[in-house]
Amino acid sequence: MHLLTRSTRTYVIYASIMMLVAIPLCYLLIHYLFIQDADEWLLHEKDMVVEQVQQHQFDFSVSHAPGWQTNVMIKPIQHPHEIRSDQFYTEYVRNPLNHEQVPYRVLSSVIASNGNYYQVLIRISLIDSEDLIQSLVLTIGMLWALLFIGWIMLSRIQSRRLWRPFYHTLEQLKQFQLNQHHALQLPEQETIQEFRELNQTLNHLTAHIVTTYQHEKEFTENMAHEMQTPLSIIQSQIDCLLQDKYLNAAHAEQLQHIHQAVRRLSRISKSLLLLTRIEHHQFEEIADIEFSGLIQKNLLLIEPLIEARGLQLHYQVHACPVVRMHPFLADVLISNLLSNAVRHNIESGDIEMDLMSDILCIRNTGIAQPLEDDIFNRYRTRSHPEQGNGLGLSIVREICRISGMHIHYHYAAPWHVFELHFQPVRIEDRITSQMVQE
């Protein structure tokens, strides 16, 4: 969720609750004020009736029946103590013209004249008051809604303007890559102090990161290059010593161990250099790779080793997917997976391979127990260090990471199963890419 949406949503919820509470309260308050005003008018009318009674201007021998236009009704009573004086209440009377219920505010009171008691009922129509109240509340609600909508729009427009430098900085950070070899150049003359300090800090931080990256890259490349030279010299000298006719069997065996250690050290150096280059995103070339052809090529290269160990290979192609990635990394990926299946197999074991539209499944026999959980970690402790340099699966994981693939391992006796999940290139995308290239 965006920052502006989150903050705006909070204000909208708060304002909506306030409107739902305030509008009914406003209606009740206005209604209460109108009722109070009507009650005061009724009391005033009662005082006028009492004054007329005292001046003997009422003919009590005439029956005053209630009617639609009648606002004052006086009738004699025998038990005045049963009627409470000055009692206000609201009643609804049916309008004979439109048959609607019309609200009236009624005052019931008791007056005395010449020893007789009379009940006085004075009423006033509230129909105009109700219409006025509804109009007022509706007007207030509409004004409040307009103010609220205007405030929301103003707030979003102002927030977007205020946060524009932040989103610009965020976009620059998304596009920042170490292999571009230059730091961010964010504007440091922002009018808002917080954004100005943020840009200054990011400029200094990325400059330091780029410098450190360059030094690490140069160190790794120089180290790998400088190590290969003495290792090659040592290996060539060992080869010369092994060909010496005066060399005895004991010394030959020791030299053979040294020779194997030097070769392993050379492979480790090359693997570490490759890992570093992958992690630094130095492989940017992208091409459409046909996995079936790539697998077939690597199988031909590794076939002598498979035959030497007496392994049985079963390879089934269910689909011919095309994957978009760096050609060299694709070759290293397949080569390492196949080498792992051969190297960690048992004598006269089996290898099964299934190539599907989005999965490459490689199963091989091996030790009768699952491998460690950290088999893809670079610096894990291996049970059989003599079988390899321990970096093959680490390289596989890094290639999958930068290529948008996923590698999974599980053990289903007697198989050690590696599943490579990838996103194949659709035929439409391939056609479009070829048209663009042409």
C-alpha cells in the first residue's frame, strides 16, 4: 500500500465516522431547539387563553370540538387532579386532504373558572418545522461532504507535490546497479530539509559502496589471476617430477597427492572467481537457450565419466522449452547439475532425467540418506570433501537467483532429487524478440 493511500485512508475513516455521528447529532439538536420554541409558543397561547377566561370572553356552554383547523380545545372535567397541568407531548393527526400523518406539538393544562375546572388542549403543527429541519440537515450534510471531498483532493495534491522528491529518489534507487560503476547523483538542493539530508546521505553511501565494490572486484580478479600462475608452475613441476625415471614409488604417491591438491586448489580458485562475478552481475548478455540441446551437449561431454563409473542414464524429453538467460551461465548450470549427479553417485548406479515445459528433474542414486539441509551454502561442512570443491551447488543457486529460477532438493529413497523450476519463453515473445532484432 502506498504511503499517500495509507495516510488518506486513515483520514477518510476518521472523517466518515465523524460525519455518521455528527449529522444525527445535528438533526437531534435542531429538532430539540424547534421543540423548545414550539413549547414556548404553546405556553404563550395558554397564557392568552387564561387571560380570556378571566375576562369571561369564553362561552363554556358551547362545546368546542377538535377539528383540523382547531388549535385550541376547552372541555369541562370533573376530576382535575387526574390530569397533570402543563403537560407537553407530540401526536400525529391524519390530514384528510392527502391522508398523511401530520405531527403536532400539544400542551395539556387545567384551568379554573367560577368554581369549575376545564382541560385546555393547545396544539401547533410541526410539519413546517420537520421540513425545515430536514432541509437544514441535508444542506449541512452536503456542505460537509463537499468540504470533505475538497479537503481529500487538496490533501492528495499537496502530498504528491511534497513527496515528489522522495519518489524521484526511490526511482533512482530502484535503477541503481553496482555494475554501472557510478554512484547516485541525487539533487542536494531540495527545499525540504529531510529530503535534502536523505539525498546527501544516499549520495555518500552509494559512492562508498561503488568504491568498495570496485576494490573488491579488482582484488578478486587479481587474486584469482595471480594464484593461477604459481599453481600452473607447481603443477608443471610436479608433472616433470612424476616423469623422472629415478622417482621411487613412495615419492611418486606423495607427488600424486600433491598434484591432486593443486588441481583442487585451482578449481576452487576458478569457482570462487565465477561466484564473485555472478554475485556482482557481470553476466549481462541475454539469449534464448534451448534446454534440450544444451543438455544433450553436456551429456556428450560427460559420457566418458558415466561409462567409466558404470552408471545407467535414462533421459526423457517431454517438452523443448526455451529459457532466456546468459549462455555461459546456462552451460555452467547444466554442467554442474550433471556433474553433481555423476560425482555423488554410487558405482553402477542410476541417473534419471526428465525435461518438461517448466521443470528439469534430475534423480540419482547415492548414499542411503538425505543430504544436509545446507547443501546450497558456500561454506558448509561437507561429509566427503574429496569428491569436489563444494562450490558447484552454490554456483547453481546463484545462477538460479539472478536468472529468476528456483532449485529444490529432496530425498525419496533411493533417489536424490534435484528439481530446477524455470519460466520458459513463450512462442509469441520469441517471435516478437526476433522481429525486433531483425
